Amino acid sequence: MARVKNITTAPVSSRTLRKRLGLALSLIGMVVFLFGAAPDWFGLDRSPVVGFVQIGVFTLGLGLISVGGYFALDGLWRDQPKGILAELGARFVGTGYVIALTSGMADVFGLGTRPLPSVPFFGYWQGTGVLIGEIVIVIGFVMMAPFWARSESNKKSS
């Protein structure tokens, strides 16, 4: 009778789990974002205008991308404490999402050109606001990268 070796796996650290969860959330968020932003790619487009459901779906996807990116970048910091630039980057990610959400849902919140009860409309200014929010999110992600802390510690040691 052949004897089977007992194979044990190394325990997964919380940082590795956080990175995996962050990447999974970001990928799911990307798919949800694409469902809202380009439903015709999936054969789901039923209207010539961008309506409330589409805006809600792509802002939900953008939120999942933001949370997932935060978890993934936070997991890259290993055992070193996060610097102030990384903490500011996390705030930028949250602020960018709020800008994108408020801009996209401006008509629903009563801030846009067509407040309720009229049909919400995703126009030029709302698109520009969402784009600005996405740019702020990307800047926040770049600020959260541990690369900046490593380059600063290399400058101090030389």
C-alpha cells in the first residue's frame, strides 16, 4: 500500500489575505463598473440615455474598486508603519469617491439640472465631475504606494 504524505500548507498571513481580497474586490468592482458604464457590451442597453440605474451601478462599481484598491495597497505595507503620505492618499481615495458619487447622482440629490421628479440625466457636467473624482482616486492610490516610503528611507540612509 502506498503511503500518502501529509502535505501541510503554510498559513496565509493577514497581509496576503488583505491583498487577495483587495484584488478580488477590485476585479468585481471593475465588472460592475463596466455593467453600468457600458451595458451595451453585455447586451443590456435598453435606453439611449444614461439613467438612474446605470449611474447607480457604475458608482457602486467605482466604490468596490476604491475599497479593493485600498485593501490591496494597505497589504503592501508589510510590517512597516504607513507614512503620512499614505494616510493622506487613503483620504484622497475616499474624497474622490464622494466627488464621483455626488457628481453622478447630482440630479437624484437635487443638485443637478434636472432635479426629481423629472428623469435623472447624466450630462456633461456630471461626467466631468465623475472624471475629476476618478482622477482624485488615482492620485490617492499613487500616494498610498509603499514605493514613496522606501525611496525616502533610501535617501536618509545615504
